[in-house]
Amino acid sequence: MQRQERHTTDQRHPVLLTITAIISFALQKTLLLRSSPMPGKLRYVDKAATVAAVSQEQNFHIREATPEDWPGMWSILEPVIRDGETFTWDRDTSEDAARSKWIKEAPGQTFVAVRQDTGEILGTGEFHANQAGGGSHVANAGYMVGANNSGQGIARALCAYSLSEAKAAGFLSMQYNAVVESNVRAVWLWQSMGFKILATVPEAFNHPEIGYVGLHVMYRKL
């Protein structure tokens, strides 16, 4: 019986083996936040979605970025870009190119999560119009958190901030164009914030460690 079970496991369909490998890898390497927020008063509350709000007792706050914040933002962006595991950016993107791509003007915005006691930048995000012309009422956004700052609810807070600010800027909805499916904790987080997967483009992202994986298109109204 034991031999038969081992044989059956070894003969699983290649797709199942690939999915298992992706999940196993993602659970080990992806980072974002703790599974439940700290208790306390609610801060960023979006009544349009059933989400756990960020606690006011957190040790950071989120604000619009200033030019002086760039060195701190680049210290977060560069490792993520070089790793090439979660963003569809060229891994050799220069600092100047990254600044031009990340810094947004109104009605978009670039923002940062800042530690309250030291002023250290813990994470950063941006939102902008997903398309021009007739598609400019839909926002697109991106977020990056320092590798040493995971598990503090920073990614959730950055997302919540972007939803609130994008709505205030006149956007009607938000769309993520390329969420790497192997980044399962990010996928779970965006879903918990009210986003739905509209479609998955198969093998659209060449992950540096696990090869070709899909890219999710995710969407929610504001």
C-alpha cells in the first residue's frame, strides 16, 4: 500500500506538480504582513470592501512623498527590482529611470510609510491613471515594502491609503495589471482588500527561480 501511494504521488500531472512548486516557493519567499491586524482603533476604513482596517496603534504613518524621501525610497525599490520576483521591471533599471517611473504627478501620487519615532522610510507606493483618454478614470497602483519591515501591516496600509487617495482624486476604480501569481501572499492581501481576479495571463512572467508563471489582472471599484 505504501509503495502504491508513493507511485501515485510521483505520477501526478505536471501541472499539479508545478502548482505545488509555486505555492511551496511562494510561502517561503513572499513577504507582506501578518494575517491579522493589531487591536486598536481603526484608521484607514474603506466601507466599500470588507477588509481589516489598519490600527492606529501602528508605529508608522503614511504621507505623500517629498523629494527628500527619494534616497529612502530607492533603498527599498532597488532590492525588489534587482530580485525580479514580483515586479515586471527590468532588473538592471537605473536609479534615474526608477525615479522617473515611480514619482507620479497629480492626479496620481507617490507616498511613503514612515516610522514615527525615527523618520525611517519603511515602504512606498504610487498610483496613477491606468490608461490615458477614455481609460483615465481607472487608477493603477504599486507598492514596495522593505525586506526587514514585513509583518507590520505596511503593505495593507499602503494599499488602503492608495484606495482612499485615488478615490479623493476622482478615480472610480483601481486595476492591477500584473500581479505575479507566485506572490501568493500579495494575491491574498489584495483580495482581502476587495480586489477580484478578472483574468490570469498564463506564463506571462519569467520568474528568476521558478520559471514561467501567470500574471493576474485584478480590479475593484472605489
